Amino acid sequence: MKVVLAVIVSACALFGASAFLPDEAAAGKNVEYGIQDDAWLEWGPGRLKGRIAKLDRIGFDAVRINLYWYRMEPRPNRYRWGRSDRMIRGLRARGIRPIVTLWGTPRWANGRQLPNVAPTNPAFFQRFAQKVAKRYSKVDAWVMWNEPNKPTWLKPASPKTYVTKILNPGYAGIKSANRHAQVAGGVTGPRGGKGGISPVDFIARMKRFRAKLDVYAHHPYPVYPGDTPYKGGCLCKNLTMAELDRLLRIVNSAFPRARVWLTEYAYQTNPPDIFGVSPQLQARYIGESSRKVYEARKVDLLIHYIFRDEPRLAGWQSGLETNRGRPKPALAASMLPLAQVQRRGTRTTIWGQVRPGTGPQRYLVQRRIGGQWITLFGAMTTERGFLRRTVTAPRGAQIRLWYSAGRKGSPALTVR
């Protein structure tokens, strides 16, 4: 074994002195990867500038944030811009694309109801959307509401109410201020739940009421034990990541010109959530879902939810960090997602991305042999950091990406 290792190490040293190989991944795919965690972004440790810089160093292209109408316009034509100014301008200063969601009706606009009740007059929301889009004229990605197929977010969960009082007025307001902006509608959860409507039926009824949108947004969370990005789901009307192809067919039938954004998606971890997956599986699924979205036609965005686990166990435990700020394997997976494409004998094809930095990035592919990580070869990613390679790695072998510039390695990928 020592002789074999010596040969491999010598070969790697010789390779290191030569030029890096160009990568095999197809160039030109414009999919973006991002994150949402409003609480951490606004109130996390340190200063906002430092938290945004941390997301930039990880390599996220986009950050989804919520702008709460009921807080921003508590009285008609009286606006509070402080929070939105800080967050949007801070993201743009680091070159991160804000994906801005508008949600929550003020009491004066819906008969003194809760924020999840639509405005009584759609002109109220249209005016607000126009006002916000004018103030943030550089923002080009807007999302109308959140999971309106569930009564938690829109009561009642009515496609007619959503289209006529929120989506279409919001679309008109945004476009009147910035005709080049993309406006996303739908924003559906993977299932309707109690009192809700399945995303399949919600899409069909949105079409019936002549919804206006440039993008269909959806949240393809897992809903069944054993769901993975590629396996699971059901023959019912729920739409998880495993059912992404079906989602695309349904959206294409209803809205042929619409692109698709996946504006929330994640796996909770056990520990601490007993219904979650292991931290190692969470990391693997980040790589697999990233690859699936990269290869899916019309899908331009995947947002991970959230950055840090919520303190309440009843909340979300899908963070890249624990509640105490300790990194999970998912953090490294978000910087260096890696997934197995196929294996034929000892030849394994992998897909991955180096997200930090700009332009083509140098990386190494390493395999664990005899308890050590041995470099098989080095190469250059595409302009957007993507890679696709075939390596010698039989079933059970462990491989990883090593990003020399950041001195970081991806979580180990065990070949299946």
C-alpha cells in the first residue's frame, strides 16, 4: 500500500506542476443558489455587514428576504423604510441578488383582520408594490406573497382571491415601476394541508383566473419519510423535489412562458429534530438537489431555508449551523456541493460546484485511501464554478472536492 500511495502522491506532485485541465461541465447554465433566514440576517451575531459578508464568502448568488407590508405601511401612505433599506442595500453592496417577497396586509387595508387576510381593495396592494419597486429600482426579482395555498399564509386559501387581490395587482404595480423586473407568483407549499389546496389544483385555478406572472415559485420540501431529491413523492397532488419533473410539466401547461424558482427548500436534521435526517444526509441532499436543479429545464433559482437552526425545537432545524452557531456538514456542502451522477464499475461520474469566488476556479478531486486524502487530479471549473468529471472510484469509495484558495473540502461523498 505504501508503494501505491507513493506512486499516487508522486503523480499528483507532477500534475501540480502542470496546467489545470479544463472542466467537462456544460457552460451557460444560469441557475442561481441562495438562502433565506430573515431572523438571522437581521438579528444574528455581529453586524449586518458582517453577516452578509459571510453569505458572500460561502458563495451564495441570492438571498430571499420578506418585506412585511403591514409593518412597512402601518397607516395609509405612511412608510417605514429603515429595515428594507439596510437589508437590500447591504446585499447589493456585496453583489448578492435580493429576491424580495411582499407579504402581510395591514389592518387598515383588510377590515382590521390578521396579516394573512387579503386586502379588501386590490388597488391598495398595487400601490404598495409600485411604491416599493420605485424605491428599490435596482431590484429585479419580486415574489408575490408566500404559500397562498395554505390558510396560515392566506385565509381563506383561495386561488381567486390570490390572483385578483394580490398577484395581478402586485404584478401591475411592480411592472409600472420596472418593466424589466421578474415577478413570481404561486409560491406554493408542497401540499395544501388542513384547509389548504394542493399545488396541482392551485396552479390549475390560477390559470382559470388569468394569473399574470413571469416566474412560477414553489417550495418542494420533503413531506414523506424517506423523501430524497430523486426518490419519494407520491401519485397524489403533492409536489416535492422528487416530483420536480411533474411540477415543470404542470407549470409549462398552465404558463408556457414562465420560468421556475424554488424559493424555499431544506431538510431538517436529527439531532435535534427527531423527524429530521442525519447531518450527513442533509449535506448529501444539498449536493443532489443542487445538481437536479442545474439539470432541470426552466429552473433558475434554488433557495435553502435557513442559515441557523431556530431556538425552539418546534421551529425549523434545517440550518447550515446549529442554534449555537456550530457548523453542520451542510455549511461545507453549500460552499462545495458534490453529487454522484452515475457509476459503471469502478468509473464514477460526479457533478459539483465551487461557489466562492468569481470566474473559473481551481479545485482538486481527492479520494480517501488508507486513511489519507490523496489527490487524483486538479482541474478548472466553468465560469460559474460548475464541474463534471469521471474518476476511478468503485462502490464504497469516498471522494471529495478540495478548494485550495479557501482551504476547504466538501463533505465526503460515498460512492453508491
